[in-house]
Amino acid sequence: MGRIIGNCHGILLLFQSPKRTFVVNPILKCWLRVPPLSISKEQIDLENRFTIVRVPHTAEFKLFFIDILEVLGAF
């Protein structure tokens, strides 16, 4: 289904292509497709911009996407 790019308490984050990323629970045999994201730059190294974490004291997980913007003359 894809390459594992994240793991948190048995929940896997799989990357197949810039428009195909999945969150998978192999124990319950279920998955969720992450919708395609509009990004500001070309899809360079997109697989390293996702992370999945568990919310403490709950059974919830959060998926984070990092978009990097370069502003000329900012520094």
C-alpha cells in the first residue's frame, strides 16, 4: 500500500505518492486516505512533511502536515 513514514502506538502512516497518503490500523484492518493537500511549492520531499502523534490520556491521534514557505529578505 505504500512506504511507512510514521508510526505511533501501532497506527501507521503510509506514503505512496504526493496525492496518496494513508493512515492505517493493521490490528483493526482499517485505513483512512489523507486528502490531497495544496502546497505552496513543487512536491519536493513531501513524504518527510507528515507526522502522526497520539493525544495524551485519550485514544485520539492527530496528523500534522508541515508546509515550508520561503520569504525573500526575511532574514
